[in-house]
Amino acid sequence: MDHINGMDAKPHSNVETTSIRPTSIHSPNFDYEAVLQPQKGSTKADVLDMSRMGKRQELQRNFRFLSIVGFIMILQSSWESTLLAASYGLTNGGTGGVIWVTCGVILGALCMIASIGEMASMAPTAGGQYHWVSEFAPKSVEKPLSYIVGWLALLGWVTGCPSAAQLTSTLVQGLILLKNENTNVAMLWQTTLFIMLFLIIAVAFNLFLAGKLPLAEGIFLIVHILGYFAFLIVLWTMSDHAPASQVFGTFTDGGGWGNTGLSCLVGITTPLWCFLGPDAGAHMSEELKDAGRVLPSAMVWATFFNGLLGLTMIITLCFCIGDIDGVLDSPTGIPIIQVLYNATGSFGGTVVMTTVLIVLSMVGTITVIAATSRQMWAFARDKGLPFSSYIEYVRSGWDIPINAIIVTLILSLLITALNFGSEVALNAIISLSNAALIFSYMASIGCIRLKRFRNEPLLPCRWSLGKFGAPINDAALAFLAVGFVMSFFPITPKPAPADMNWAVVILAFVILAAVVNYGVGARRHYIAPVALVKEL
């Protein structure tokens, strides 16, 4: 029997028409013959999950456990991001601050990942957060809230695309400036073209080598691990080391906040950046074999090992960084490039090591494009976007959301084009990514926590938090609340407009626009995912 909740539009063509017997899929008496046979690499459990959610299997399930672990680890890029974003934490908090804050972030991130993983096991769908909100939120608010969460989650991912490409661009420009700091390669138009180039390369890979993406993620997972050890060995064997008491005990207020504790919290940007985006795995769940079982484990293990890599790397950097002020003021604009050059004394050696970061950053951009396009495709499938019919279309034989990938490229290029006129405008929009994603995590985890608080039954799943669900959800929400508030802080108080963090203004505008759009017309055509759910 179909469970319909507040549906204002007729279900679209993605709804399965196969008759399902009203028996729990976990019952030993369940008749698998009552459902469609697995297609496109699905298991019977995948078919049951998709049928319960009222979705048709349109994408090929090419991912397996190792490749989805690689996908998540490469996207998070913990040790790489630690090195590249260290300046925020070192400025606000110092070596001791960034290390101990990173420890706290890892614990909070594991609780967040575990909470998301459980929901992904209950409903393994490319929609992710907005779908979970629709299934778990109170009936009175589930449709408008899921719509708003869908827009914010998508916005977080779309703005993350140029951000990832910008990082690759900055590394390339940093190497050029290391060779000759007077070279003119940092003009706005040059940076913009670099970003656009890397976006186009990433999209081209997603279009023409999509079938090789799982293999590539597995291969670059090995590069990710080997690169970690290469950096670790070079830094420990070739750099001067600070005493442990100085590394772990130095807390500074370099941002000028007037309070060391607050300064350390502002510096949470460094480790937080390394562990956002765990929902990337969920957005690929319809391309993962046996997603309800494999995905949660992959997400948790990927985050656990990335946490170890990131923590040990930030400790290594703090021991080996040398003159912090000199490194932060490096003409390259990238502290780790200067640290590598100071350690090796060799331009060639620095180029080789930095090239590893460039390659991994480029693969990370490819991964972000893949996750973003799947999130967009899923939201369009539920009629949450303009031109949804075009965006959701999957061409026969390709088994990938080509139109969604193309639209992702167009939006990313348009955002990047803002840099031609103003770097402030681009940075303002990019800064929104963290806040928007955190909001979507808080909303979805908050909804399932509310169900637990009310002792309402949860969906059956093969990866459950059990009796630890409530405290883990609580810890995740507390962690996310801190991260959400701090994501609006600039690096220093009273910043110039160019250094201001405009995320709070843009986020408020987007939420207001989504609410108005929903009230004006979206509520009539948006199909809340729960409206298509079948009770098995």
C-alpha cells in the first residue's frame, strides 16, 4: 500500500509499478519474486530499497566497497587539506590550538558520519539529506523543510565545485611563484581561467570516463596513502623540529580576537574543512552495489582512517614548520610549498612533492563534480529544480546523469566568472559551501533525533546505531552547531570587505528565496520523497 503524505502533484515516471507484498523485507517469509529482478548491477536488497522509495534504477552500480571508500577519502582529502588550509588554524590558535581542535573535530565528525551512515542504510538514495528529512521530519513540516534542505545541500555542493578547482589553481600558481616570485600569474583573469580549465577537465572526465571512475578512485586511494607517507618521511627527515612542549602547548590569538579560546574556535575552519562532504558517498549510493550495507561502513572507515592521516599530518607540520610567520607570508601564497622548499632546499624536489598535491586535488575536483551532479539529478527527479525534466533525464546506454553534469559545469563556470570582476564576490559565494552543508546535516540528523525522542519507530536498516543512536546524534548535533556558528566568522575581527565572511548574508538570502519560491509555486510541483514511499 502506498503511503502518501501531503502530495500536491502526481507521482512521476520514476515510481516502480511492480506490486509489492506488504511484508517486511527483513522477514524470513518475504517473497523476493514479488519484486523486479536486479538490474544495472543491483543486488536484491538494492531493488527492495529502491522499490520502497518509489524510485527506478537508472544508473549503473559500478562502485564497490573499496572504490567508494576511495571516493570518500579522496573527496575529504584529510591530510592534503590539513596542509593546504593550515594557515587558518595556525593564525587562530597556533600549533597547540590547531592540533587539539583537530582532535575534537575528528570525534565530532565520526559521530556525524555515524548518524548520516545510519540514515543512508535506511534510505540509500542519491537525494541524501533532503530525502531523509522528508522521511523523518514531522508530517506538518516535512515537505517545505525537505525542499529548503534540498536547495541548501545542492547549493553547498555547487559552490564547492569552483572551490575545489580554485585550490588546484592556487597550487599551480604557487609553484610558478616559487620559481620566480615576480612572475605575473596571479591576476584575477588568470586565476579565473585556471579555475575554469580545471572545472572543464573534471567534467570531461565525468562525462567520457565515468565508467572508469570507480577504478580511478581505487587507484588514487593508493596514491593518497603513498603520498601521505612520502610527505611524512620528507618532513620528518629533512626539516628542523620544534620541541614537543612548544608544539602542543603554544596557543596564540593571531587573529586579534582578544581571547585565545575564541581564536582557537575560529581556527576550526582548518580541520572542519577536512571532514565535510561525507554525504558524497550517499549521493553515489544508487551507483554502489548493496548500498544499504556497504555505504555506512565505507563512510565510517573512510572518515576514521582520514582522521588518523589528517591528525598525524597536522602534528608533523607543526613540528616541522619552522618560522610560522615567514611561512605564512610566503610569496607562493601556499605555506606547505614554502615548508617543502625550506626542508628540501631543492626546487625540483618541491615541484615533485607539490605535483602530488596537484594531482590529488584535481582528482578531488572530479569527485566533487560527480557528487554534485548526482545530488542535482536526484533533486530534479523530485521536481525540486527549474527545468527538472531536462536535468533528471538519463540517456539510455550512458547510465549517468549527463544533463545534470552539464548543468553543474554551467553553474560552476558562472560562479567562477564572478572572479573576472571581483575576487570578493567569488570568495563570498564559495564561503557559503560549509555553512549550507552543515545546515543540511543538522536538519537531517535533527529529524531522526526527534523521532528517537518521541519513541517513534525508525525504518529497518542493516547498519544501525542501536541504543547508542541518541547520544551519538546529540554529539553530532552539538559538534555541527559549533561548526555552523564558526563558519560565519572571518579570520580577523573588523575585516575589510575583501576579507569579510559573507556566508551568513548569502545563506539567509537563499533560505528566504527558497521559502518564497516554495510558497509561490514550488509546493505545487515539488514531490516530497515520502509521497512516493511504499510500506513494505
